[in-house]
Amino acid sequence: MKRILVTGSVGQIGSELTMALRKRYGNDNVVAGGRKTAPSPELRDSGPFEVCDCVDIDVVRRVVKKHEVGTIYHLAAILSAVAEAKPNLAWDVNINGLYNVLEIARENNCAVFVPSSIGAFGPTTPLDNTPQDTIQRPNTMYGVTKVAGELLCDYYYKRFDVDCRGVRYPGIISNVTLPGGGTTDYAVEIYYEAIKNKKYTCNLKAGTFLDMMYMPDAIKGAIDLMEAEPAKLKHLNAFNVTAMSFDPEMIAAEIKKHIPEFTMDYKVDPVKQGIADSWPNNMDDSAAREEWGWSPEYDLPRMTEDMIAVLSEKLK
Ligand code: NAD
Ligand code: AKB
């Protein structure tokens, strides 16, 4: 089979998606692409690893040709909070990096998975039951790059027939690799702090509802979409997907069921709060459900039970 390349494989999603792809398609068939951060021994030793800075098109071309890559899961990106602090870097990685990957995909007839985000919406989007096709006028650099990325993927499909698929992920919660500088990171940190210190200071205020998803569902969604029958896909790219919506009070209350002494207070980060306020409270993901059978397994109680069990072992 043609091989798979995962860019950004050392990151929060990439580190787990790469291992899931290796399990499914064979270790040697999945190339992990990383940049500066050292990969975990598991990622480095279980299959091929290449330094692959997506901003350098020659490097991406060399890796794709060397390993005869047929599918690229393009996860290299700068997330929302870091993007507000470093907008130039976010533009370079999220736009020029994506452009390079799409160009190489066009040259080599590769399929591509590109995650967009709830960050592709903005304050004028309907924030409840956010439709699949709606107003997208984000006011963050992350959002600008995500909307442009969605459009670029549509363009490469229409103009060059590049099979370019993707989802709009909500905040992803996981226990292997820490998140890389987003607005939804609090929903991961809260579990680590609950187990380590029995308390957490939240940087978003009570009542800030956001869509979220547990990592196993995020990985299953990516693979299911890439394996979906093309004829069934009306949208192809930028599918709304969600598994749950909660605010800080709700996640804290759920944690308290397992750790009764847990307490939470607030120190709001105005930048992150501004970003979160511009994002949907909850999305309508019926297009993904209808077109390729999206159906998440984890809700807040089930995810919390698993997160606490896994992290209690890990942080012993
Ligand atoms: P992450 O920050 O954890 O990982 C991204 C990786 O990309 C990092 O390892 C980083 O070193 C690498 N990277 C940065 N610049 C690079 C470059 N020039 N070349 C190659 N690699 C580079 O991010 P993630 O959470 O794993 O996100 C992956 C994708 O999913 C991104 O497109 C992100 O926008 C999207 N997404 C993530 C979430 C989430 O909650 N994690 C939610 C919505 C969308
Ligand atoms: C972020 O907060 O930047 C990401 C995302 C929802 O895109 N987790």
C-alpha cells in the first residue's frame, strides 16, 4: 500500500493518531513527521520518523517521495492562543504550510486530511446549534487561517481533484500529550490538576459553553472520514463534529463526583475569554452523522471516568 504521512505527529492529536494509524495499517506504513519537539520513544521507535517542517516545501516533497506517501494527515499547526500571541507564525504555518502540503498532494496524487476547528466560526455566527453551512467571520488569527484553510481545501478539490477531507474539531481532551496552546486547554489541565493538587484555577469564566470531544472519538472520526465512500459525501471538507458541550462548572461538578475534595476558582484570561466568547456554544453535526456515520462514544460522565482512571495511574 501507499504510505501515510502525519505532519505535526508529536502534537496532542498527532501523537495518538499516528499510533492508531500504525495499529490499523501497519507500523512501517505510517511515517511520523515532526519538527523541533522530540518524539516520544514509542512514536520514534515503532515506525519511520522524519523531520518535516511543512513551511519548507522541498522538505515535504522529499519526505512524500522517499516514502511513496499516498495520504497525508496534516496536523502541523499553531493553535488559537499561541496564534494571537504570534500571528505571523500562525499565518506562516497554518496558511503557507497547508498550501505546501496541498501542492505536494496535487503533484503526487495524495489524499489529505486537514482538521479545521470551532475556531473557524466567529461572533456573528449563530452560537447555538451552529449549522454546518453558516456565517464564518472569525475575529482571531487562528480563525482567519482556519476559514482560509477550509476554502483552500475546497479549491484544491474542485480545481485539481485533490481528495481533501476534514472536520471542524471542537476542544479535544486527552491524556497522552498535553495540548499545544489553545483556548480549550483548560478542559485537559483541569483533570491533571484535580489529580495532582485537588484544585484548579480556571482561565475561562463560568457559563462559557464550548463543544468538546474525547481523543478516542477524534481519532475514530478522522479515520472514518478518510475511509468513507466518496459518493456519500456531499461536503467532503470542514464537517462540524461534536461529542458534548459544557462550561467550567459542569466539568468541575463531574470531577467532584470522583474526587469530592476537588475545588475550582477563577482567574480569567481576557484573551482566551474573548476567543471562547466568539466560538459556538454547541454545533449541529447532523451532516457528519448523515454523510459518513459520525457517532461519538464518549459523553462528559464517561470521558471523566476514563480520564481520571488513566491519569491516576500515569501521575502516581
Ligand atoms: P498541537 O499544537 O498539539 O500539535 C501541532 C504540532 O505541529 C506540534 O507538534 C508542533 O511542533 C508542530 N508544528 C508547528 N509548526 C510546524 C511546522 N512548521 N512544521 C511541522 N510541524 C509543525 O496541535 P493539535 O492539537 O495536535 O492540533 C492538530 C490539528 O488539529 C491542528 O490543525 C489544530 O488546529 C486542529 N485542532 C485541534 C484541536 C484540539 O483541541 N487539539 C481542536 C480543533 C482543531
Ligand atoms: C484551540 O483552543 O485553539 C483548539 C481548537 C478548538 O481549535 N483546541
